[in-house]
Amino acid sequence: MDRLYIEKVLAGDLHAFNYFLKTYKDMAYSVAISIVKQEHLAEEIVQDAFMICYQSLRNFKGDAKFSTWLYRIVVNCSFGALRKTKGTIQEFNLEEHDMSFDQSAFHLLERKEREHLVQEALLKLPSNEALALRLFYLEELSILEVTQVTGWTETNIKTILHRGRKHLYAVLSKSMKGEYYEIGR
């Protein structure tokens, strides 16, 4: 489906790019927030990344999935933004979302709470670990695709994922029980 819309955009159909915005904006934001940890900065990065994507679409060779190419742009923009701000990151607080209650409100609330805990925990991890975990587990990219997005080696990604899982477990344990548990206990 991506290839069809790429061809439409390249043929001059300006509205065809909306497909990419609708399809990939949430994950692009998720990738950016994993790295920069600031909502407003992540939003700016996503806008910049989509602009770069649009302007560079002719350069997309199709060697990898379009999403992998786009997420690579988001990663580059995110780390570039961190370099510009010299790594000064302010604490980010997720806002409560309005929820309409229906017959499955309890299950929806439970799922949202789990998602919130995971998102909060990811914000407390180092950027590289949060990014690797998000791409591999949440976006379900393969190790090869994560290497294409990040530019890291396969061995490095596996190491980062291992450390990230341990750190995520520690952070979640603390938030769930109020204290850290030893890994491997």
C-alpha cells in the first residue's frame, strides 16, 4: 500500500501524502518521545521528519520498508535535536486522557493504565534503550529493521534490548511496588 501512495505523491498528488501522516504519525511520535522525553520537542521533530520525508521521497529506494526509512529519519532528527539542546532534558509528564465510559470501560481503563505505566517507564530509561524496546516490541520491527532505523549493529541492538528489559523491569517494579527488586530474584 505504501508503494502505491509513494507513486501518487511522486506523480504530484499532494493529498496522497496524508496517508503517510495518518498511518505513521503515532509511531513516529512514539519514537521521538522515546529519545527526547519532551512532548513539545517530539511534536516538532515529527513535523520536521515528515517534511524531510516529503522532500526526500524521490530518494526512497525501497530497499527497506517505508516505515523503517521514515523511522530512521525520526531517529536522526531526534538525536539531532538532543545535540542542539546539549542533552538538557526536562521532566515530561503524560497528561490524563479523557475516556468515554461504556460497557468495557473497566477493561479499557486497565489497558490504558498498563500502557501508561509502560510509557512512563520508557521515559525513565536511557534514550537508546527506550528506542530499541519501542521499535522491537511495540512496533514489532525485526532486529534487521531496527539496525536499519538506528544504524546500530545487530550485536549492539541485542545488548541494548537485554539491558533495556532489565532496566524496564526495575523501573516497573519500583512503580508497582514502590521499591526496586533485584533482577533475577
